[in-house]
Amino acid sequence: MDAMKNALWFVLGVAGGFVAAHVINKDPRGHEMLAEVDARISEFTDRIGDAYREQEARIEGLAADVKGAGADALEAAADATTDTVDAVADAASDVADATRDAVAKAKNDTDSPAH
């Protein structure tokens, strides 16, 4: 019940405000006053809008910087991984060559007559 009572008072307040503004607007001095209030409200909303757009641009710039840094880090990690894989492959090839040479030498030593 209190919610209905509060809603009724709210609606009556809004309606009363519109009626008062209409009556004040009919008087030339009231019209000037309302025009000044309207100009101040417009100036305020323009400033808020400008600040919002400025903040939005700043955030978009930060997001672009973060995205670029992430892409750079990913590229660096990929390069490091490729370098590591290449180094491991080279090391494995060297080990395979050394093993093949050792096996061949051992076979030659076994096949040759003893001293």
C-alpha cells in the first residue's frame, strides 16, 4: 500500500512540476529563467557527453595497446618456441651422427683383426 501511495505522490509531483513550468513559461521573466535553466542543463549534459567520449577514446587506446602488446608477446613466444625446436632438432641430429659414428667405429674395431 505504501508503494502505491509513494507512486501516487511521485506522479502528482511530476504533474505539478509540468503545470508550474507551463505557468512560469507564460511570463516573459519566467520564460527567460526557464531558458537559462535549459541552457545550463544543456551545457552540463554536453560536458558530461564530452567527458564520456574522451574517457571512451582513452579506454579504446589502452585496449589497442594491450592487444598490440599481447600480439607482440605471442609472436615472441612463437619465435622462442621455433628457436628451441630448431636447437633440439640440431642437437638430436648431432647425437644421431655421433651415435652412428660410434657404432660404425665399434663395428670396424670388432671386424678388424686384433693386434
